[in-house]
Amino acid sequence: MKKLLLSIATLVLFACSTSELGDSAIDSEKGISSPEEISELSIYNLPSTWTSQDNDQIVLKELNGKVLVMVMIYTSCKAACPRLVADMRRIKDQIPPELLSDIQMILVSIDPETDTPERLKSFAIENHMNEEPWLFLRGSMESVRDFANVLAVKYKKISPLDFSHSNIISVFNEKGELAHQQEGLGVDNKETIAKIIELATTLQ
């Protein structure tokens, strides 16, 4: 955990030093926190831009105010990823329906070269995950690598179509701060679900 928090802090310093963008004013319609409201440990400090399965361009801070449940996968994976997707669906199915509007379930591709928005869209439809609270994201190779470092996810291309990778589901609070991580496949989701419900309940 200390290593993960250090990674976040390092990336935050990088973001602050490279992006004097003059956008300290907040897009209140999107509910984006101002810089002084974002802690040094928040992923909302990351400056990267991402593309959704609907081909929408977003930055992470647009998700401010929601509990984020995140996993990194790639759509051509035949081994671990289907089980991670199943774990994510099991977690979602055990969240009380009235809390789902305060939760975003996010799947980030580690293979942006293959996982185009169109491919992510098809994958989402095939897996009945093409509606709220599901969100699929594709970034640049650099953005994906930086984000994997933040989540402590390790991945490596081992063939033209396959990657070896960590199996970690991460939960962030409404301020984008890491609150919980679950590692492994098909593990007991009880603690993860309890943390998500706890965080989402405070937003009601």
C-alpha cells in the first residue's frame, strides 16, 4: 500500500509540474472539484485523456463525486480477464439498486492498440455491460502504463495477442482516493462490496 501511495504522489507531482493549463476554474455542470479540493493522493490529479466505448473523450476528474470500482483487462484475453469481468458483475449485482447512481464500474484496457472504442463497445454489448454504471476506457500507451503504476497493476506483452497481468480490483472514494483493493480471481468479494456500500451510502 505504501508503494502504491508513493506512486500516486509521484504522478501527482509530475502532473502539477507539466500542466499549468489555466483550468483551475471548475466545470460545475460536471461536478469537477477544484484543485484545492483534490488531495495529493487523488487519481484526479492525473492529466491523461481517455476514450470511452461510446467514443467520448473524458479526463478522470470528470468522475469526481462517484465511488469508482476499477479493473484493468483486455478484450481478447481468454484466461484471467473473463473471470475478472465476472467478478466485477458479481460485485455490481450485490450493490443495492438505490446506490448504483453513485457508483461507476470501470474497465480500463491494457491493450489500447487492439481495444478501439468500437471493439470496447462490442465487448460491452456482448457482456451486457453497455449501460450505467459500466464504463470502458482506452488511453494512450503511456497513460495506460502510468495508470497501471497507480493501481499497482503489472502487465507484460508475452505474444502478439496475449498479456500477463495482475488481477486487481480497486475501489476509490468520491474524491478519487484509493480506499480498497482486492487481488486474485474468484475470491470472496465480501469486503470489497462492504467498502463500496459504505462509501456510496455516505453520498446519499
